[in-house]
Amino acid sequence: MKIKRDNSNLKSRLLLVGVMVVVYVTFATLSPERFANANTLYIIFQQAFMSSVIAAGLYFIIIMGLFDFAIGSILVFSGILGGLAAQHTGYAGFIIVTIVVAIALEIVNGLLYMILKVPSMITSVGLLMILESIATFFNDGCGVALEYEMRLFGRAPYNIIIGTVGLIIASILFGYTKKGIQIRAIGSNELVARSAGIRVNQAKLWGYIFCGLLVGIGSIMNISYGGKLQPALNLSSIDRNYAPLLGCFFGLAFKDQINPMVGILIGGFIIKLLTTGLMTLGVDATIQSVLTGFVLLLVVALTMRNSRDMHVIVK
Amino acid sequence: MANKDIIIRVEKLCKTFVTTRAVVNATVDFRSGEIHALIGENGSGKSTLTSMMCGINKPDSGTMFLNKKPFIAQDQIHANENGIAALVQEMNTIDHMSVAENIFLGRENEFIKLGMIDKKRMSRAASEVLEKYGLKMINPNTDISRLSFEDRKIIEIIKAMNTDPKILIVDETTTALSQKGRDLLYSIMNDMRERGNTIVFISHDLQEVIEKSDAITVMRDGEIVDTIEVKDKTTEDELKMLMIGRELSQKYYRSDYGRLVSDDIVLEVKNVTQEGVLDDVTFELHKGEILGIGGLTSCGMHELGKVLFGASKAQKGSVTVTHKNAIVKNIPYAIKNGIAYISKNRDQESLMLISSISDNICLPSLDRISGKGLLRHKNENIFAQAGARKLDIKMENIEQYVFYLSGGNKQKVALAKWICEEPDIIVMDCPTRGIDVKVKAAIYSMMDKMVESGISIIMISEEMLELIGMCDRLLVFNKGKLVADMPRNKELSEETVIKYLI
């Protein structure tokens, strides 16, 4: 059996860009004053970067067939510690602490899954609950606030620069390093990866480390943008998983046609366009979620044709 | 034979997958009371044709006549209801469900009492069925994933027979079975024939086909080449010619005898023991030698292959790469010391199906391709392309998914992956299993080239003829024990070897 792929590449790219344009034009026509101006578009663009960097991290986990519910709580935890460090040590401490803590927590996450031999989805929920609670011990549970001069990475063009750097790093790690290919191989068929001499657990741990790196960068952008960060409780940090997760799905859906990091960014952009657009129209938040969900299903369904031809069982 | 009734007739059946014409204008008559074999190379359309008969795929055009009435199977259940059942190539039982649940899958309604499934009654019914086929030792309540590959396959056969089919499609089932399983299947097939039913029988084992069938239909490139009655005294060679469309120009097995094998020892296997599987196995592999290992499926040779590669641990004994004085302890270490291993379970353990040919070939050689720096897709593709060319893989391009390749070409990818890694020792577990003659010949000649360049090969196989034809030395295993060590010899016959197996 043979398949033409060149043609479908172009089609998928056009589809993705097409969806983006259609979404924008729709809201621009419906809400010309509040939505259709350069300023709004610029803000959406900046926000898309933030969730995309986190999505890029999550992508390393999801491509291995694993799952991580804890990214939201790791984002908050590392942000609070980084922010506290920033008050004493300036930018160097801020950046290093946030990223190192995020990586360390993702390593813990990976080790938990590997040592306990329990599905990663479950271990990461456990970790999430622990981290949410521990985060309240710092600074009397008040979280942290950053001074204006420490919030460079929350402003354009610096947020775009650090976001782009994050996505480029992810792209290189994913597509051009041995570990990246090993991570992909594990997702494709773990037995084959093992018999090709890959140390599977080691490679998985690298996936978690890469994820931690990007979540750390995302955390820096997040706290710089918001200025304040408070501990999240009662599983509310899961809320922060949604946007990156949706972006991740876009990356996955188009991974054979487009560099997944670009797919994630465009996906993140589409989602932000949608949510912001619906907000400017004054649509109820519940309806917003319903519509966002539908768009995701539609896009994924339109692009997963290949695997349906192959009778692949989707899980 | 011609006087028997036509039970099912396919007429001008066509099926295209994406861009490949899998079946073209196929017209065949299947009669009642006959075992009708369907043969052809991998990718010649046999499985596609039968998949349309049993409702897995729908034809693009053409019709089928079941008892002279037009009939197109809408899905497998529809086909089952009309008396057509199929045993497919792949594993078709559901893990983590009991044997009884598997046997009665889709027929749970028969056991419903007060809205719930009466498990006791189902298990009793399953016992009866198992007993009928002489399988009393299987407990119907065990989780089916605890059974051996072969036993699961046998459960599948029983499950199919349980619907009392008038037409049974047997798609390369025998390759997965040992003699015991084959005998059971043959007796079921014969029994069905006696009762005037029809068996459509797909197999690569031409000897088996000639022995068991009444009629043989040969397919090539999706088309029906010919249908022959077996009483015409067909020979294997004639069938091969029909399948390939010309005479075999390449040599098949090796024709040389008395080749001198180097005295250098490259691999030493000492006292390897695995409880209940391998019993104190000791042998040596020489440089540039093809060492054959033969036996029944359960004799421990497949496990031995894994031990050599560090994929399975021995309780006692050691495997040593001699010139490096390295004792194999795990897979990465084995690879580092020049050992490669091609698994018997190609699709599960050798290939990433939903990945490109390039990704598959490059996987064990990433270090070599990247050097110390980053991996470039261009370099990967160049590397993979060279491997693909070496083995003459038929493909659209190097980025094509392995999934779309035929069985033989998939096996070539699995080989290319390890040949490109340039090992010193290569362990092949059933490298020609379920593969057509043309690809087999290509693999044999590849092996020839490899030993000439100084690579040593261990070939594990269940086919004695292949071992006798290819190996410099043949080791025979029986119940985990090494029972015979025979040098290459013109006089060595299959019968001699089989004596040691049993």
C-alpha cells in the first residue's frame, strides 16, 4: 500500500492557517470595536506564547504515551519559589530558581511514576495535591508579588523573545537530539525502543526534564505577566492545564505535517482568539468552553484521517 | 471436483487502498466439500480478497454469490450469520478476559439470566467446547493472556468453529502453530470438508498447501493467475513459478559445501540455564559462521536468542563477547559490544509501524548519525536510504510509514535497521517467518554477503530445510537442552534432524 503525503502536508497547513483566519475574521466582524484592533491582536499573540511554551513541555510527556496533571501545580510552585528568590537575588536567582525547581519537580514526577509503577496520570494527581499544599507553607501562604522592574518577561517584546527561545529549544530537543528521537520511539512502540538498546526509563526521565525546563520558562512568563502568584488549592491548579493541553492536541494532530512546536503555537493562538473573541462578545463562560471543545474536536477529526485509514486504535 | 456445487463465487471483485490496487477483477469459485488454498507472495492480495469475503473490507466493485444468490458481507457479524467465519493472521483474542468470555464474545445474549450474564453457565459451556476439541487442560476461567501464543490461537479456532460455519477462512494460521496445533487445525478442516463445507486456506508453506488442499488458486499483484486442481500432481516449483511469474533466477539456499570457517571464536555461551526453559547450554560462535539453531517452538531456542542479546536474564551461566571479554548483561551493553537481534515478533518487537522507514532504520544507530552534535533529518534520510537500497526495500519514499509496507518489505526494514548498525554478531529469530519466496531468497543472499564480510550469524528457525540449506553448523535443541551439533553436510536430511527434535 502506498500513500501520498506531500499533498496532505500542504492541505493540513492550509487548514490550520485557514481555521485561524476564519476564527479571527468571524470575531472581527461580530465585534469590530472591541476585537478588531491591532492592540487586542497583539495581546492575544503574547498570551498564546505563554501557554504554548507550557504546552511544548507537556508535549514531551504526552508523546511518550504518558500524562501529566501536575504541570499547573508545578508552574505555581516553581513560580512562587522563583519569585521569592527574585526579591533577594534579582534576575539571576529568579530565572535559575524557577527553572531548577520546575525541573526538579518534574524529575520527582517521573521517578514517582517509574518507581511506583502506577499510571502517570494517577501519580501526577497525587503530586499535584502534595505540591498545592506545600506551596502554602512559603511566605505564610500569601504567595508572591513581583516588582515592576522584575517583570521584564511579562512585557513585549521580551515575553515574545523568551517564548520563542523556549519553543526553539523544545523544537531542537524534540527533533534534532538523540534523546528526542528516543522519546518519540518510546511513544511509538516501547518494546521496539527497548530492543534497539534504548534505556527506556532513562529516556523517559529526560522527557520529564525537558518538560520541566519548559514549564519553568512558562512559569517565569506567567508570574512576570501577572505580577502576583498565589498558592492554588483544592485541585484548582488543574485549571492551568487546559490551555496547554489543548495546544498540545493541535501539535499532536498535525505532527506529521508541521513541526509540532509550530502546531502548538498556532493551536494556542487559535484557542486564545476563540476565548478572547467570545469574551468580547459577552458570551457566557460555560458556552465558551462548549464552543472551544467543539472546535478542537472538529480540527482533530479533520486531520486524523491517516490513522483512520490504517485502522489504528485510538486510545 | 468440478461436479460439486459452487457454494461461494466471487466475481470481478476489485479493491483499492489509497493508491494501491490490492485486488483486481478477481473471479474464483469455491465449492462445497473442498479445501481451497489461496497462495501468492506477500502483498499479492490474498488477505484482502478473503477480508472482503468475511466482511472486514468492502469491495469497490464486483459481486459475490453465496449459494447462487448475490451477497455482500456488510460486516463480520453479517458474514458470520451467513455462515462465513475467519481466522485472521493477527492475534484476535482479548487480553484480561477469561477464556470462556473470549469463546462466547458477541454471543453473551445466550447466557443472560435476569439481565445479567450467568458466568457459571458460560464457563460450563466453554468447558464442554474445550473438551470436545481435546483441550481439557485449559481452564475456561483463566485470563486468556496467561495462555501461550499457540493456545490463544487455538482458542480462536474453537471460537470460530463454535458458530458452526459453512465457510471457514484460515489466513496463515498454521505459521503460529506447532505440530500439535496444526494437527488439531487439520483435523477440524478435514472434518468440515467431510460434512460438505468449504475451507479457504491461506499459507506460505507450499508443501502443506499441496498436501492438504483440493484446489489451489494462485494470486499475483492482486490478480488471479490460475486455479489448479491438486490431483493434477502439482509440484512446489510449479507453484513458485506461478506465484512469481518467472523461474527463480536467484539461487535459493547456499550451494557451497566445505567452506572453511575461521578458528576465531567471537561469542562464548557457557552453562546458560533458565529454569524450565534452558538447561546448561554451552556453545561457541566462530567468526564469519552461520550457526543454525533449530527445534520445536517450545524448546527454549527463542528464549536463548533473547538471552544472547541481554533481553532476558539467565539464572546461571554467561554469554561472553570473546575479543572484548565482555559479559552480556543488558541490551545496551550487548549492542555496544557488537550484537544485534531481530525478533520473531516483527510487528510487536522489531518495528515502529506508525513511524517512517527512516526513523525505524536509524533508531539503533543514532550515535553514529549524530556524532556528538545534533541530528539532522537530512543525514538520517541519507543513512536510511543507503540501508533501504542495500536490501532493495520497495517503498514510495523513505518517509513512508512502515505500516503500509507488505510483510516481506517490513522484514527487510527490520533487517536494514540492524545491518546499518554494523554489528559483528547478528542473532536472527525466524527471519523468514511468514515471508514469500522472493524476499526469502533476498534475505538468504544478504546473509551470504554478511558472513563474507566477517559478520557472524546465529539463525534460529523452526524450518529445518532452511537451517540445513544455510548453516555452517546446526545445533538442535530439545526441551531446553542442546542435543545435537552437526556440521554442514550434503547428506544431512530433514529426517535426521527431526529425530532429534522429538
